[in-house]
Amino acid sequence: MKQTRDDVRNVAIIAHVDHGKTTLVDELLKQSGVFRENQEIAERVMDSNDIERERGITILSKNTAVTYKNTKINIIDTPGHADFGGEVERVLKMVNGVILVVDAFEGSMPQTKFVLRKALELQLPVIVCINKIDRPEARPREVIDEVLELLIDLDASEEQLDCPFIFASAKTGVASYEMDQEGTDMGPLFETILNYIPAPEGDPDAGTQVLISTIDYNEYVGRIGVGKVDNGSVKVNQEVVIVNHHEPDKMKKVKISKLYEFDGLNKAEVKEAGIGSIVAISGITDIHIGDTLCSPENPAPIPFQKISEPTIAMHFIVNDSPLAGQEGKYVTSRHLRDRLFRELNTDVSLRVEETDTTESFKVSGRGELHLSVLIENMRREGYEFAVSKAEVLYKADENGKKLEPMELTYIDVPEEFSGTVIEKLSQRKGELLNMGAASGGYTRLEFSIPSRGLIGYRGEFMTDTKGNGIMNSSFNGYGPYKGDIQYRKQGSLIAFEAGEAITYGLYNAQERGTLFIGPGEKVYSGMVVGQNGRGEDIELNVCKKKQLTNTRSSSADEALRLTPPKILSLEQALEFIDTDELLEVTPSSLRIRKKILDPTMRKRASMKQQG
């Protein structure tokens, strides 16, 4: 018989990037007494990965738990980026309600819509927390209307529309029931969670059923499955069977060797866990997301959302440039292969395929951000490799027609830039669906555009809007192929001999375009050292010294003024490279190069293509 477990609440926090959800979780942890009085606490404790801290975004969902009035509240922090949407869908299967955090100034944003839609489809109740209420430009009244409009747009039910609103400032650690009330602590939010989020239900006397929703990985214990106990209970040393809703033939007997529950930021070992508990299970090597652990007498898998397919791919290739192996610790194809396959342990939206050569692997993911985070993690770990330009993954419909991934893109820009943005996106096969006023004198544009039309556009967008534009996109299924797109109007400046870049050579080169390197940098033949102002590639000698005669002195060189080079970030470099180029990635350098380094061979190859 189904029973409710009143001493537990399971809730997910959803929000747009940068609306303060991770800071909010920090405060809930502090005020529930998880930390000792004198313990030093890092800001945004939940973002544990370096890249998450630097970019201020959450990539992997995190679990934590706090206790308030003898009730254990399991909190799951979810990613806000659509690229990590695969994470969100599965996490929501573990909870009985969500807290939607919205910035009191920015209001509801497109990315929020994506996660919220998933929560409403699962009929989860929503608590709306209007955060940053103490911002000088906060406009809570309008934001409440925006959130209600969003809920209506997403076909929320009567109960979901009747959701409680809490007004908070996560930074100062206060929350209140009314927008003009002064809060003293996070009490109102805790109380609302207890009163409004239903307690988990299940049958404690039935056979065990635990659906694995996320996978953690640890060098020492290997894979750790995290999920909620739906029915029965789970014990250490218990024999269970792994089954999977999407793989009817899967049935494997395993033994649970270690069982943990979450307590604050730590995992605490437990001997047994009952319905509604969120547990971590280690010691099962072959555990995957979507598996259900059941008692052998009644192996019934729990249905779950299929993991979203990747839409974009790039090749990760062993670095074979003349400077290969000088800066990285891990450089061989075996190193590269092991590292990429290890990533599959925790990242389910990723695919890694071997190609016809052992030097290259095809890696597919959910978007440019998804893959650039992997590249950045690998270079920090000491890997050295090259990557090709991102390409989208096409499909064919039943009539053999080519289909390509489409995105819905929302853009907020100051009015004077909207013309430029519309023109640029139209060239990239974007179709303007809507145009209206957004807050703060901005115009909101809504486009349907092929995913490949957005590859390499973000940098250009930032330049065109002088850094004032906001762009968000979410995957919108596959549509008919929209025709060819010309990516880059400008050609590359290519070094044609190996050596060290010299001021004199660079001075002559800078008249041709924008340089990416400064004096003293190592270059090799076929390396891209800058961007040409015109459409074609030009080869230059940046290692060229001035011929000295007795009438010229070398000190005249010091008078040559070089424009500072444009140093590309990883994202900018990935956006810049063309289909015949590679990005060489090492722990300390990013170099763009032609795939074919030899100039004669390169000419032949391009003539073949044109021919």
C-alpha cells in the first residue's frame, strides 16, 4: 500500500543562468546549521568544478541536503543552459516539486522556459522565488506578471498557477512572504517548502525500486549511481537486478556494496534507506543513467525520459604540428582515447566514436558550449590535441530528404542594433518569428535558425551590439535543410616558414589584417597568425628580418609600432576556424593552423575542391 513519508522533501532548484540559484543554496545550507560556526565557506560551494566557478555557471546537477524542523530537504541544483538540458530532464524525476528562481530585475528569461516546461509536464508544483529583491533597479511587480504569463504560455494547470511567491535576497540571506516586508532569515522559504511541496510517496512493503537519474564518478570507487528510492527499501549487501525501460533485454544481478545519503555537502554512509530517500550507490561497475535497481522477485523498470540526442560534432585529433609534444603531458592517441571514453562515465549527452584512423575521434555533444567545456577541462588536465570545426549532425526523413537541427533563438538588443542583427541572422538562414519591446529600452527578437547558422556567430554578435546584446537559444527539433551558409567573409593570414615571429615581419603583416600573435612567438609553416581584411588567404613571412647594410642601423626597428595582437579565447578560436583548419590545443597555447600545412599540397587540395 502506498504511504507518504512526511520527514522528507525532495526539491529541485531551476533558474536562468546567473539568477542566483547556487547562492541561494549556499544560504539554505548556512541557515540550516550544516556548517560549524567558525568554518570557512567558499562562495557558491555547489559549483565545485573550476570552469563552473570561473564562468559562474552550473554544468552538472549537484545534490545536497539540509534539515529543517526535523524534516530532511534534499535539494538538487540544476544547470540553466539548454546545452545541459539532458541533465535537467532526468533530475526532475527524483523530486516532488521545484523552486523557480527569477531575478527581480531581469525577469523570466528564455532558458527558464525550457526547464520550467519540463517541470510542468511532470505535474510538479512550483514555488516562485523572486531573488535579488534588493537590487536598486528591481521591478518585482512586473516580474510577477511575467512569471504568471510564462506559466499561462506553458499551459500550467490551475494548481500550478496558484503557486506561492517568495521574495528573497540570497546574497544577504533573507526571504519574506510579501514584497515590501523586511525578511530576517530564510524561514519563509523553508516553511513554504514544507507546506507546499508534497512529501514523497511509495510502498515500503513492495519490492525495491530505485531509478538511477545521475551518475557520479570517482577515481577510487568508480561509478556512483544517484537516484530516488521509489518503492521498498534498499540495504547494504542486498542482491538486486538492474533493468532498463528502454532496453527490455537488460537484466543483471548485482550486489549493493556501499550506500550513502546526502548530508549537507557530504555523503554519509548508511546501512539502509527507505522510500523517498535520495541515495548514492557505489560498487556497481556497469550502472547507467535510466537503470532501475529492483528486487529479483519483481523486476519492473521505471519509465524515464530518453536522453536527448547530440546535435553537433567535432573531431578530436592527435596533435601532429611541428610543435607537437612540447607543452602537454598527455599527447598520444591512447591518452586521448582513454580520456574521451572516461568522460562518457559521467556525461550521458556525449557520444565518442572511433574513426577509420586511430589518430582521430568523432565527439558529438549538445552544442558548442558543451564541447568547449570538455576541451577546456582536458587542457587543464595536461592534454594536448587538435580539434576540427564544429559541424552539425544531419538526419534524413522517410523520403530521404536532408533534415538539420533547428534552434529557437531569443535576442535582446538595444534598438539601434536590431537591424544589423536581423540582417546577419537572415544571411545565416535565420527566420524572424517575432519582434517586440523588452524591458529597459531593449528590443526582443525571436528567430528560428539552423544550429549551424549559430556556429561562430556569438563573437560577431558581441561586436555588432558593442557587448550589449543578450542571446539565448534552445534546441527545437529537426527541420528541412535550409541551404548553404557562407561562414566567414575574411581569409586567414598564414605563416609560410617556421621560426620565431619578429617585429619587422609582423609590422609588414599587420597592414594586411588583424594579428593573433606578438613578437617572440614560435610559428610554423601553415600556422594561422591572423585574419585577413579581405576574403582570401594570404601567406606571409612573419620571421622576416630586415636586411642590414652599413647605412641602416638595427635600432630603427625599435621605432616600428605594432598594434597589440588580438588574443583569442577558446570559444573565439573555435568560432573562428574554418572547415580546412584545426585548432591546436595545449595546456598553455591555442594555435590555429591549416589542416594541410604544406602550401603546395594545400593549393592542390583547394583546386581539386573547386574543380
